[in-house]
Amino acid sequence: MGKVKLLLDVIGDLRSLADSLQAVADAVADNGEANAELMATKEQEKTGKNGKAAAKNTAKKDAKAAKQPEEKPLTLEEVRAVLAEKSRSGHTEEVRELLAKHGADKLSEIDPAEYPALLAEAEVL
């Protein structure tokens, strides 16, 4: 009787697994249909079938682009990574000269406003 009970438990587990797999398959199919509808809507906006919506979306994108700054400020870590790479490439003395040119012995002593200029000069090494 123990083996029969074990087989019945396995059968029950297999049925439960099959139900779970069916639920996942249905969810994926529903998601795929939703994605297809979304893509079709986006495609219509791009091709101009829905001209007003496409114009609104373009205007919104342009407004967002105007609000965003062109470049994010450089961080100490970003500048340090570039200078460390230059130093490893054999330009250690030139990196030290750049730091001295900007009035510091260490990178951490340099004003963050000078990072773009420092990086520009480091790029030519």
C-alpha cells in the first residue's frame, strides 16, 4: 500500500505542476497579446495614422529634452578612473603635471568645476 500511496502523491504533484505550467503559458500568451497591441498602437503613431497623438508625443519628447541638462556633471570617481588608466598606460608624470596645473597635488583637491577641462587635457595624453 505504501507504493500505491507514493504513486498517487506523484500523480497529484504532476497534475499540480501541469496546472501551474498552464497558468504560466496563459499569462505569457496574454502578455504577448498585450505587447502586440501596444506595438501596433505605437506603430500607428509613428506612421501618422493617428497624427494628433504622434504630434503630441513628439512635442512632449521635445519639451522633456529641453528641460534635461545636456550633460550630467562629472564625478570624482569618473575622473579618477580616466586618470588612473592614463597613469597605468605610462603617463604618470603627465598626470601629475595636469594635477599641478590645476593647482593640486591630489585629484580630491581639485574643484569639481574643473573636471571637464582636466578630462579634456587628459584625453590628449
